[in-house]
Amino acid sequence: MQSFPSARSAASRSSACASNDLRDSRTRHGPGYFSAPEPTGNASGRWGVRRVGAHLCRTWRRVGLLLVAAGSVGLAGLTAANVLPEGPGLAQAPAHVAPVDSAAFRQQAEALLGSPITQGNAAVDLQNGDVYFPAMLADIRSARKSIELESYILRRGHIADVFVDALSERARAGVKVRVVIDWMGSRGNVADAERLRDAGVDFHFYRPVRLGQLASLNKRTHRKLMVVDDRVAWTGGMGIDDAWLGNARNGRQKRDMMFRLQGPAVAQMRGVFEEHWLATGGQRLPPPEASPSVAPGSLPVQVIASTDRVGKYNSQRMFLLAIAGARRSIDLEASYFVPDAAVRQALLDALARGVRVRIIVEGDHVDGHMVGDASRTYWADFLAAGAQIARYAPSLFHNKLMVVDDYLTLAGSANFDSRSFHLNDEANIAIYDGAFARRMVDVFDRDLGVSTPVTIAKLQQRPWTQQVTDRFWAEFASQL
């Protein structure tokens, strides 16, 4: 059995080092420095050994201090690399932005976001898990050639079992199934990963915990997307987890939406998937299938990928551009409403020029109290400037939606917070169409009808302890 030094023996060594230091000091400073007499005879040999021991003790202490200092510097560096963005995003909204319903705005959006607007698309919104899960699974089961799936969350449970079974069945049938799942978001769900791999699915975790990747541990893929046979694509806010089951009827179910696309935008979404597919070790995808000769719809759609790299903070840019282009109204559903300083100022500027701003945030049913606490620190400024804010009452709120001037619809995986703006990788869509936008305003109005208005008076009635807690979490807004 291996023995370990006891605390008493460690203390004895420390005492010995101290004694050696004292004796060595006597020797170095010569006779008379201390009251003890200079050793003579055989004792001088013992003093030489003691001097060597004292020197070794000092050396090891210095080495220990250097190791502690190096470890502290390394830990500080890893912490900074994880909690700080690679560089600053936009400090303010772009200047001289055209109205969102103009051709000039679309040109500005293509230039700023680096993504073309494709024509001839069809898009359908699906509300809550009772509706979008069956539709997504139907698309999986209909696949004949390929399935690409990327998700922040794949957690053990009923709906995960259903997805794993459907994907596995298609892989065994010869369909090429590729899956990228965020390691942290899925809580390292190795069991489902192995089930998929055993069925022939090409599965990769995004940024698993490895020694060489510690500097990016906090920077995740928050994307939720799927492409089937190069003919249909999905994006939105859902996770493959039982919390998204149901129809947002109670506090255990999440209110969320997904969007199903057909048309040229599908190839763009496939390109967004390929970025992380290659980053996780996958092979380059074959060329996509040719688009159908007859366009499935008439919608102009822009697919917007955002990453944690400087110049690619497209979630922040997307929202700043849309807010600056607003002339009449902004309807925002934000489950996590913790915008950075630039976006907060852009909203206040919109209110100042007469834009109606309505915001729905999470209510009493939450899966992270600190986000709601931090969010409340901003509400009074917006309310004082004329915004309407309401808290969603029926269930957990997870929607990510912005409709501007009843014309531009922004949706996808990005939350309205600094983490989605600067740290996480996201996948979003912009739909430039009045009829589609008005349908999404109807969705907003239904959610607003079951939400509780927030007033300045209610905010001021918070206990002082809650106000302190809110301010405390606001200091960590960039990480929430």
C-alpha cells in the first residue's frame, strides 16, 4: 500500500528548513552575529551539510512560488479567454440606415452581414413542441439521401429517444446522417452519441472538454438547424429535450417556435452546418442537389450565421441594423433580454424618433433566475422612454423573434443578449415580406394577450434585497 506523508512530517520538514536557514544565516554573517559560538572540529562538517540543506529548501520554495505564479497566470488567461469576446463588436448602430422595407436596406444588410438574400423561398412557422416535433420527425423519416442536424441540446429523455431512433433507422437504411451536438449543452450525452454511432450516424461533439480546447470551453454552438435531402431546412429555438414537449400549457413546458424553409435558402443553411462539421473533424460535404426548376415560394430569405470571431458577430449586427432601420414599430420576443450597451442605446434611439417598441420577456416560470434578475436593471430606462414590456405568464418562455415595421422578420437561435451577440455561434433567418411579418405580429399579439404588463411603479415596489440581487447579476450580463 502506498504511504503518504503526514501533516506532522510535512511540518517537520518545514521546521527543518527554517532551522537550516537560521544556522546558515549564522554561518554567512560570521562570528558574533548571533550569541551562539562558532562551531569547531567535526561540527563544521555538520554545518556544511546544513548549509546545503538550507540552500535546497530555499530553492524548492522558490520553485514552488514560481509554479504557483505560473498556474495563477495560466488560470487567469484561460478565464479571460473564455469570458471575454475575441474583440469588440459594433459600438453603435450603423449610421444612415434605410427603412427596412426598402431595396437600399436589403443592400445594406447583404453588405454588413456578408450573406446574400435569396429569392423564391417558402417559410412556415410552427409553434410549440406539439406541432414542430412531429413535423421535424416526419422530414427525418422521409429522408432518402442525407440529413444534417446541429443542436445545442440533446439530453436524455423521451424526445431524445424518438430522435435517436428516427435518425438511426435512416442511417441503417443507407441515408447519410451527420450530426453535430454541443458537448456542454448536451451535458456530455455520450450514451445517445454511442447509440447514433452504432447505427452508422456520423456523429461529432462540438468542443468537448480537451486540454487543447480549454480556452474556448465557454464559447459554444447555440445553433439549432436541420437540413434534409437538400430540399428542406429548419431553424429556431428548440432543444431536443423533454422540456420542449407539449403546447406551453404549464410551467414545465417551454414556449418556443421553429421555422421550416424550402428554396435556395436551404443551401445556405447547409453551408452554415458545414462550417461546424468541418471544425469538428467531418469531411467536406458533397455538392448540394440542384434547386427545383419551380420555386417553392416567393419569399426573400437571408440566412445569417454568427460566430465568436471578430467581424462575425452577426447576431449583434443583425439586430442593430434592424433597429436602426425601424420607422414605425419593433415587436420583440426575448426569452433572455440582456442586450449589450450598443443595442440598448439603439432601442432608446428608436423610441426617441417615435418608433413603437413592444417587448415580451420571461415571466415567473424561468430556468435561470439570474437572467431575469439582470434583465430588470434595464427595464426602467425603456419604460421611461415609452416602451411596453410584458412578462409571459403561462409557461417557460423561450421565444426569439423580432418583427420590424410589419415587414422584416428576424428569427432563429440567437437570444437578445450579450452571450448570443459575442460568445455563442448562432443560426438565424431574416424574411423580407409584409404578409409573413403580419402573420408573426399575430403570433406576438397572442403571446402579449397572456402576458402581464410591467410598470415603473411595480419595478419600484421590488424589495431592496431584490434590487441588489438584480444589480449584482447585471455585472455578469456578458455571460448570461
